[in-house]
Amino acid sequence: MTKQAKASIEYLAICKQFHLSNKQISYVFCIAEDGKLLQLYYGKKVPQEKDYAHLIERHYRQQATCRTKDDLLYSLDSLKQELPEYGTSDYRHPAIRLRQSNGSAISELVYDSYEIRAGKEPLPGLPATYTEDSLEATTLKVQLKDELTGAVVEVVYTIFSELSVITQNVNVLNHGTENLFLTHLMSLNLDLPDSDYEWLQLSGAWGRERHVKKRTLQQGIQSIESTRGISSPQQNPFVALARPETTEFSGELIGATLVYSGNFLVQVEVDTFDVTRLQLGINPFNFEWKLAPEESFVSPEAVLVYSDQGLNGMSQTFHSLFRKRLVRGNWRDQERPVLINNWEATYFDFTEEKLLTIAKKAKQMGVELFVLDDGWFGRRTHEKAGLGDWYVNHDRLPDGIGTLADKIRALGLKFGLWFEPEMVNLDSDLYRNHSDWMLHTPNRKASHGRHQYVLNYANPDVVDNIFQQMCLVIDESKLEYIKWDMNRVLSEVYAVNLPADRQGEAFHRYVLGVYDLYERLTTKYPNILFESCSSGGGCFDAGMLYYAPQAWTSDDTDAVEQLKIQYGTSFLYPLSSMGSHVSVIPNHQTNRLVPLNTRANVAYFGTFGYELDLSKLSEAEIAEVKGQVAFFKKYQSVFHNGTFYRIQSPFKKNRTETSWMVVSEDQTIAIAGYYKMLNEVNRSFHRMKLQGLKDDWDYVIDGNVHNGAELIHAGLVSSDASSGFLIDQTPLPPTHDYDSRLWIIEKA
């Protein structure tokens, strides 16, 4: 990111109006006569130094409750707001709810002051986007006060200089003399003047994470949420609101996500006058935070993106932001090693000799990192034992984990390990010594998932113990990579270390404990590459990317299924964050037989690696894998730093093709991928209209020169031999089910 452009936040005192803007967008709100914050405009940039108060419309409506005596026009129920409260004339869902000691949940938060400063401040204990230079963003803090209770609320906005991005979070402080209980706090509230939008979400389950779902907004409430303690594979903390005519390449939309890894709520409420209220925040379900006098609470960060360049434009903004100003540390800008993971090759059935055999073959093929997955620790020979005991299993590895690591490194490979730090088995020394460290509700049965239970990360003693155990292993083996897994969701959530009036804090304190462990490990070991995982893609969220620059997309490693998973993931997350591997066939999840070249052609558009026993490949397959590794190393910078475009969606009804492409930052190299599911006979001719190229440059494809404008507007012919009758005279190679092709496009 350059530092030349500067975002602006303007306050017009004469009309009490704030205007956040950069070259692309404007966000405008004002202070009403009673101190409430009223939303005026959000979208494409509009002129500054102009009063937009005329956008506030007040009309008398029967049954409206009004704020001022003898004034029948000023009702918050019909006004667009920044931090709405319930019960003081607005009957839509609020952004904040504070319960007092007398049981009342009515508050009267009114404007007190503001502060504008260059740059962006970190959020204590929470992941958030950041700046490296104060010119990259400008921040506005607006302070509101409730005189009766002493509650002070800061609404914090940051606008980035070069991206159409605004971030927002809310801080709540109790400056009163009595306890307050925060039961509802949204990080973002955006009231929009109409409801002419299509809602787009990323939904799924284990093995089919982040599938694209769409619906038209209707009057009433539409929402997605997690109550599972993690962001979950069921719903991702993201939504896009797109105009009906919006496509991948054109049209207006708003995208929003929460930088958080726990229970969340993404909600749109459309009132009966078609005003749309978008909210993102911690799920109020089972949430209550006690604020004793002088205590405070900081909400997670919400990220808001505007695009008038279609869905790809929104995604590219998220990608740029996350890749450069959410991901941190040494691995943000470094090229990632091509890895081999032993799991699908061996599962629990491995010895040191077997692991070294796989590693030797991997080195011969150009692989750079060997990862030992589950089963190396405690008495972990099956799923029912060992979790929580992070010391080597000497029956499996008699000479210890450090010796194995040294042998792997002697082959010329880096060494990594699998951990599941948040879990415990009943058959473990940790549980036998500290049974109270497990999340459980006193005097009630605890539910298991995959024969395992969840540790109480709301207890700092638990986090300290796991940190110490992991450090011993890391130091002994000099780890260069950690795969952090999390194979079940939370249940019977009760933190025995917390008093009764703080049990509503347990879910959030759990997430804070996970973040604390990540922060301590990444600080102490800055050279370790962390990859998050949650039984696949169950914790693939922006919060995790702050600590681990890549995440496992799914345990479903079938390339055909991965097309949908990676396509949906790309709506928000960059290719450099997507853990994607070439796995064995028949695939262990689908039994599908996908050709080796297609498995690689899908996995290239991610971090790339292997999840199979390379020693079982034929000589022809070995040669193919060597070529794949060399190809990825050559073009990794393009895949990870280039601009990604989705072209043909696998979610379109009756569509049998998927295509996408990535273009280097300087637009001199592009790589286009085309994937066909089922072969056909005498099928139609096909073209793929490329994106992101310079229309006045010439490009070379397969030795032929094409003009950029031609490739963008006329398209690249992608027909294969199935577009005719398969006879010997056909100049194209034969095709088959699950076929694919890559084109390298280079400036002439």
C-alpha cells in the first residue's frame, strides 16, 4: 500500500455533520437536535463541505411515538440511525442494550464529543485490521453518554485511504456507581434508505463449507448466526447486499464481515416502509457482560466494503485489505512452502520409518515442508485418547519428536506438527489431573464430539498450561509450521472459574483465551507458519487470519467439491489464505476419481500442497507431480499476490463448467483455470471472457499472440474436443469427466 492518498473525515459544525470519504466512497451522518446520531448516506463518493440534512425525512405516521412534546414528526422509528436503542420510539432491533440493576433496559445515549486522528488504533485482546503508516487511514471516535447510568459509549470509525473500506467497532464504559449488564452490542449498524437488494451469504456444513446462497430481501428479519462457540462451517460471518442487476463484473453492492471467531449475528431487518437495517456483532444469544463501575467492553471489529464494480470488485477489496492489513508477521509477504501432510497417507498407522519414506519421496519431487498430523502425542493411537497431553508418544517415535525433526531437516525439508490445543480426551493425563478444566455445567452430563471435549479457555490457567506444553514441543523440534485444528463445537458452556453473574461472558471469554494463546505463540515464535483448521473450514474467518495467515478450506479434499468451496471462499478471503491440497484417489470423502492434473489445477488457486502417499505413485505420476511443484513455485507470487477474478460459477443451475483467473499486479502475467465436470457429446462451442488485462497490450497464449481487448471482449476459445465428434482428425486431445485446463497468459 502506498502512502500518498489520504482519507478525509470532515466535521461541519454548522449542521453537526460528519463526512468520511476517500477517492471512492462517502459515509455521512449527523447529530440530531436531541443528541442522537442519524445516518444520512453511504455509497459512492459525494461532494464534501455540503449539508446533507435534507436526506432526513420526517412525516407524521399514525401510531408513531414521538421524542418531543407537541412534535408529531420526530420519531426514531422512521429515522436511520448509527447506534439505535430500543424503547425510546424505535421498535426495530437495537444496536445496544444495557440492563441496569433495577431491571430497566432503557438507555438514553446522546452525543458528547468527538475526536479525529490519523492512522488506526489496535483493539486490546482482539484481532483487527491495522495500518503501518498514519497516512493509510483516518479514525473518528464519537462519544455518547447516558447521564442517568454513567454509561459512556464510543463508536469508532476508520476509513482507509486507498480502499473502499470503513471499519467500525463500539466501546462501552461504565462510569457510573452501579453495575450494568451489556446484553446486546452490535459492532456495526447501517440503516439504508431502501430494500432493493439481494442478500448473499456463505453457508454449508462439514465437507461443503462456504457455498453461495442468495435471496431477495423481504420485509421482516433475515439473518445468519452461530451459537456453536466458533464461527462454524454452517454460516460464515459475512453478508453482501447487492442490487438485483449486480453481476460478478458490474453493479453496486455492500459487503460486510465481522473480524471475530465466536458466536456472531449477521442480520437485516426490513421495516414495513422498506428501510433496511444491517447489523453485525457478537450474537446476543447467551451473551451478557457485567460492567462493574469503571469496567469496559470492546466489541470486535466490523469491516464494511462498497463496490460499484460488481462482486469481483468487492472481493478484490477484501483480498487486498486482508492480505496486507489483517494478516501479520513474517509470513504475510513470504512465499509459503509447498507441503506434504501425512494424514490421508497413514492416518494413525505410522512409524518413524514410514514417515521418513514419505518425506524422502516428497523431497525428490520438490516439496519443501513435511507435516506430521494427528497421532504423535500422549497415548494417541485412536480418537478416544491423548488430547491435552502435548508430549511425544515414545511408542510411536522412540527417539522423540526432536530426533524425527532433525532427520526430516537432514533431508532438506522443513518440519511441522499438528495440534488441537482447545480439546481434551477423558483418557488423558490432563483430564485426570484437572477434570475441572473441561467446559461443563455442574451436575449435568457433558456431551462429546468425536469422543472429545472442550477445554475452558475462559480460564487463564488452562491457557497457561497449554502454552507451556506447546513451547516445550516447539523448542525441542524447532518447529517451522503448526496446523492448529479444532474438531468440535462447544456445548454445556459454563466456566466454573467465573461467578454466576458472569456466566454470560463464558463464550466470549473462551474466544479471548484462544486469541491470547495465538498471540503469545506468534509473538514468541515469529518464524512459525500457522495454519488454522476446524475439522476443515469451521473456523475460516477474518479473526483467525490475524494470527494464522492461512486456513484449511475443508476436510473434503475432492477437487470437484473444492471448486465450490474455493469459489465461495473467494468472495471474502484471498487465495493466499486458502489451504488447498492434492489428495489421493479414490477420494476419501467422495470416492470420486479425479485426474491428477485437475486436482492440481484446482489446488494451485490456494496455498498448494499434497495429502497422499507419494511413494505409491507411478513413475508417470511422479514426473507429473514434479512438474506441478515446479509450476507452482514459478508462479506462486502471481497466485498469492495477484488480482483474482471469478468468471463462471459452479453454483449456476445446470452449469457444468467453472472458470476463474488471477492476474499479476503489473498485469504482465495471468493464469486462467477452466474446469468441466461431465463430458458431453457434440457440445456447444465455448469462450471464456478474460478479465484484468490491459486492453491495449498484446499477450501470448500457447505461442499465439492476442490483443488484450480481444481476450476481454471476444474471449478466449475454451471449446475442447467434445464440441464435435471424436474422430482421429480432431486436432484437440480427447476429453473426459472432470477435465480441466490452465492457460498461461504473458505480455508479448
